[in-house]
Amino acid sequence: MGRERVIVGMSGGVDSSVAALLLIEQGYAVEGLYMFNWAEDEQGYCTAAEDYQDAARVCDELKIPLHRSDFSTEYRERVFKYFLNEYAAGRTPNPDVLCNREIKFKSFLEHARRLGAERIATGHYARLRHDEQGRAQYTRLLRARDTHKDQTYFLCAVPATALSQVFFPLGALLKSEVRAIAAKRGLAVHDKKDSTGICFIGERRFRDFLAGYLPAKPGPICAELSGGETRTLGSHQGLMYYTLGQRRGLGIGGQQQAGEQAWYVVDKDIDSNTLWVSQQPHHPKLHRRSLRTETMHWIGAAPELPLRCTARIRHRHADQACRVQAASETDAGGLVVEFDDPAHAPTPGQFVALYQDEICLGGAAITAVAT
């Protein structure tokens, strides 16, 4: 019987490169695949061409074949369209979560199986555990050893059926160890800078990018001052450009009868197109006791509700103890998450991921928040 064939999603970075190297050393028949998820634009903001060359160089060093596949159509339909619709509705989406669910662990997985692979692998920092109960096998998503790099938040919507066909070779390693392995092996990308931000925006200003797809809708920036007085401090160019808790780029400094403290976005009123701000970093609207979600994406069988667990409302956000229960009979699959202590700036459109100790139970998009 031949060696198990694994296709690694090669990004051109150090993480996927070391993931491929480790699987080769473990005896798997490894091949690489580079995903083109966004067409190169005429202004050169997208780094796909450069990243592909780096991926090809690493695969040549490792003496493995490199496939390439264009998933840009699927990305635009399943991720980018959702991204624009959420911003148009005044919410703040997380395209990385959708990219993992719809592209990396769906389109890529399906394509790899057509190429004859038994499994796929990526350079994500996460771990998997396969528990057997009788004849059934349950795949659990576990936090990475490197808590600073842990990416389970971004994987919280990937179904267990997909994860059961995946390897995460870096889950038990620290980032420093990954770079050391790459340097020792002489991989060209051992010191390549990690990519940050949203892939299709690149280095350009977020506001400039979004303005090319959604019309600006200017409106007032207001604050509720002591004594209940409401004052208009300026104007915004569109609620889509702001997120809860934001304190930079508001353009309202130097207000008369106001201190030198920073202004924070505390609310976005979609109906009146008003951006509400405050100089109180602990404003009640920034610290919420509960939130509601869309249909929950459980990784495996749904647990019995109500449930005591912890929640993470953004990447690298500290876990917070909470109680989770079904939203209502008319909101099938949605949840209410009630925090033991108020959470700072939970944001509609972002995902909340639920955990029991080291296990990520799943995640869902936030639809509303409450005091």
C-alpha cells in the first residue's frame, strides 16, 4: 500500500512551508497547492504573484510538485459578496472566518480530493483530536500550543466533517520554533514577514478600497454630554468606515468644552445614520452583558443547552466566562451569550467563538448586543 497522499495549502509563507516539510519528514507523500483567491489588480496591491513565486521556490527546495488553482470566483461569491453586504448594513464582518469555511476547507478540500489526496494540510496554528465513541469518530478542534498565534477563532465555523480530513502540523509548535526549523533547513522564506490584514485590500487604505464598492453615506457624529445634552461634533463619511471601540481617525479632536481625552465610537444608529461617540473609555455601550448570534456552527454534535463555557469575541481577545442558551423557538439555531462580566465592544458582524477549556466548540456571527 502506498504512502498517504497529502496536499498542503502553500501560501508562500514560512508556516505552510514548514507544515509541508514536517509532513515529508513523517513519511507522507506531500504535494503543494497554491490558491489564487483574488485576481491581481492593476495597481499591484495584491501580492499573489510574489507569494506564488515564493511557494514555487519552497516546493522546488523540498522537491515536491506544486499545483495551482484559481478560486477567485468562489471567493467573490461566498466571501467578498458577504463582506460588502455586511458593511452596507452597518456591521463589521470577519472575512477570514468565511474564507476558511468556504474556500480553504471546502473548495480547496474538494479540489484536493479530486486530485487524489486523502487529506489536506495547512500552516494554521491549531490542533485536532479524533475521539472514538463506539464506531463513531468525533473530530475536536483544540487550541494551539502557541497561545499568541492560536488561530482556532478563525476556524470556529469549519465543520468537523472537513476537519476530519485535515492535518495541522504546527499545532504543537511555537512560532519561534517554526522559524528555527525553516532556518535550519535553509528554506528561503525562513525570515519572511508574516502577512497581516485582509488579503484583497493589501497595503492600500481600507477606506479608499471600500469606497470603490459602496457609496458613501455622510451623516452626523454626535455625543451625549453630561446633563443629557446632545451635541453634533462633526460629520462622518459613512458608518461602514467605523467600528465599535474605534478611537483613531474620527477627525473630531479639539472640541470646545471637551477635554483632551480620546473619543471612542460607542454606537452606530443605522436608522438615523448617526455615529455616536464618547470620551468615556468605559461607556456602558462599550461594555455589554450579552449578545445574540446567527445560527451557531457547532464543530460536531451540538451540546445540551443551556451551557457554561467561555467565549472569545475577537482574535487574541481574552476568553470570558459566559452562559449560553438558545435564542428562541422562532430563531432556530441562534444563541444568547450572557457574560459573567461585561465584554468590551462586542461587534455585530464579528464572530463569537465558544470554548470548553482547550476545545473550540464552534462559532457564529454576532447579530446584536445588549446591556
